[in-house]
Amino acid sequence: MPKMKAAIFAEPGRIVLDEKPIPDIGPLDALVRITTTTICGTDVHILKGEYPVARGLTIGHEPVGVIEKLGAAVTGFREGQRVIAGAITPSGTSNACLCGFCSQDGPGTPHGWKPLGGWRFGNTIDGCQAEYVRVPDAVANLAPVPDGLSDEQVLMCPDIMSTGFSGAERGRIRIGDTVAVFAQGPIGLCATAGARLLGASAIIAVDRLPDRLAMSRRLGADHVVDGSKADPVDEIMRLTGGRGVDVAIEALGTQATFESCLKVLRPGGTLSSLGVYSADLKIPLGAFAAGLGDHTIVTSLCPGGKERMRRLMAIVSSGRVDLGAMVTHRFKLDDIERAYDLFAHQRDGVLKVAITP
């Protein structure tokens, strides 16, 4: 049986490069030869054992590649075509999909609904930090890469661009809104760019790393707050003349940033939560106005599917956003263990790494 190289979850604290069989495909699937992929913060949660997956699973959920083989029932594509697939690969037919929430795809159980069902790559099926990946429900999930766009230009579309933009979209940002984005990692930077595209007139970016604050200005932030030098809540209230912000986006996943988002909201404002939390959250009584502040708290998971990917690549093609500068480091698949070490420890100003087999 032909083999391929793949990054495999061995145990908490260890993702290793090993060999696995090249995946078989069914009639609805496609086999994609990976040309570029990357490491996500969620993969680091998996590495640390904070998000459980099966041992032996291939990790990764951000594929750019070329169709190697198509299932018998897959139409509208051709072998050799450049494509991406979203981190979320919905079937399009589940209860969640039919309700308009494809990210939560998957069957219900007698014990209730299981969240994250649409996230399959590197979660419930083998992912794309490998030489090949099987894309399920290929007609619903493959999206052709427009001519003229490089792998790195579309590398953010499968996950962090879709996720960051969804944080802005779910916050229902309107023209003229003031928006605060807490944390300017890859997701927060994409939320900043999304807020600008949706018409926010003042965007305040919060982080502790100068390189990330500088990048946030490139992507649309009007003001930056260095959390290591000033209290972000005090500074945001000063910048808004005591009014607070219309929308606060939480992009880190900590109790402290969640509370700060609540504290800077105007009455009736919206907290849009993107962070992945590893412990229970508490809602502070004062910041929540004892439940009487007309606040809205919304969450979102990366929207996927071919139409979402088409729209994101159209934005890149238009030149209205350029996320290519977020790729700060490049590795071969053979060096992915070294890439994980760099990314997990956030050394050398890393934002995103490009992995090429």
C-alpha cells in the first residue's frame, strides 16, 4: 500500500512525523495532494492535550493543494485542479446545516447535540499536515483557487480568515461603529481586517507584542493599546470618551480578556467571542450590569464550505485585504516537529508558518 508522510498526534506533548497509508476515497470524496498547509493555535491545544483527539490521528485543517483523484460521484471538478477546502467540511444535509449553522454539522444523539461537528480535519478524521488528505463531501467543500493567486495568498482562507471575519460578522458591525479587538494573534488580526471591511470607523487593537500591534495597523487598526504598558479597559474608555465600544471581539480565550471585553461595551453593545477556552468562564456582575445592560454575547466557529471559501478568495483577489504578510516562517513537512516547537512557544515573532511537503 502506498505510503505518505504525516504529522501524527502521538500523545499529549508530542506530535511526530511518521508514515501512513495514502487515504482511500469513497464516491463522494476527493484525494488532494497538499502543496501548502500551516499550523493553527487549535493544533497547539491538541499538542498540549487541552483538546482531546485520538492517538495516531493526522493533525491539521488548513489545506491548499491539487486534486489527485476524484470519487465516482464528484462532479464539477477535475484532477490536477488547484483547490482549497475549509477547516469546516459540512455535509450540507444535517439538521445544523439546514438551520444555517454548517459549522455545527453532525448527527444529534439521544443525549443532545454535539458541538463542533463540522470540524473534521485533524479532529475526527485525518487532517492535512501530510502529503495527501481525503476531503469528504467534496462537491460541497472544494473551492477552486483563482488564477493568479499563490498558495500563501489563500492559505488563511480555510480557517483563520474565515474565523476572524466571522467574529466581526457575528458582532453585526455597522458602518461607523467603534470596535475593540482583544489579542492580535492570527485570529485577532483577521477580526481587525474584517471589522474594517464591514465599515467600522474606529478599530482599537489590544496586544502586548509590538510586532503584532504593528501588523494590526497594517490590517486596519486605527489605535493600538499595548497591554503591557497601560490598562486596556482604561485606555479604551479614554479613547471613546467614556462611551465604550459598539462591539468588542475576544480573540484569545482567557477569563481576563473576556471580562475586559464586557467592561468596555457601551450599553446594548455586543461581545463577539472567538477564543477557545480551556476552563469555565465566569461573568462578572458589575461588567454585566447584573444582566440588565442589554448586552449581547455571541460565539462563532469558523464557517466552512465551498461558497464561504469562494467569497474569501474573492476578497483576496480584489486586493481589499492582503494577509500574505502574516506568513512569517516557512518549513518543509520534514521539519514540522521543529515548526511546532517554534509556533507553540511563540518565538522569533512568529505569526503563521507555511508548511510545504
